[in-house]
Amino acid sequence: MIEMLALQISKDPGRWQTRANCLGVDPDLFFPERGASTREAKSVCSGCEVKDDCLEYALSNGEKFGIWGGLSERERRRLRRQRALARKAAEQEQQEQAAIIASAQGA
């Protein structure tokens, strides 16, 4: 995975990864053993200018392991669930509004 990112970076130096705080940091720091502290990895992410890009990359690509955008696997799962619930609520609201409009036009 890390090798794939390095290859992508070398092909396109304008990518967000080239501005990441973690560039050049030991990748093992971002993939701690189960139960190990994530504090040090998250501290690298904390002031990173591309933290949001990194997080979106991980969410879009289904990254299940490691620290991405300052979030752990568990935190990303929680965020995915929250986003899914928000999308579902927005879709339901749109459907309800469409039904109201349709019934008003038919009346």
C-alpha cells in the first residue's frame, strides 16, 4: 500500500501526498499493533495541511487499517456510518418534499 502511494507521488508531484506531514516518516508509525497507542501518529497528522484530503482518500478507497487523516480505523467506521445516516435522512427529506409538491399540484 505504502509503495503504491510512493509510486503515485513520483508520477504526479502536485498530489496532496507531497505536502503531507507524514512524508518521510516511518510508515509503521501509522499502522500500530492492535491495542498500541495511536497518539504519536495522530500528532503528526494534527497540523497537516492535507489532513482532510488524506481522510477522504482513505474513505473513498476503503482503507481499513492504519491512521489516515488523523483518524483510526474505528473513528473512520464511525464517520462512514454518520455520513450514511445523513445521506439517508437527506434522501428521505427530498422524497417527502417531492410528495408534498406532487400532492399540492394534484389538489
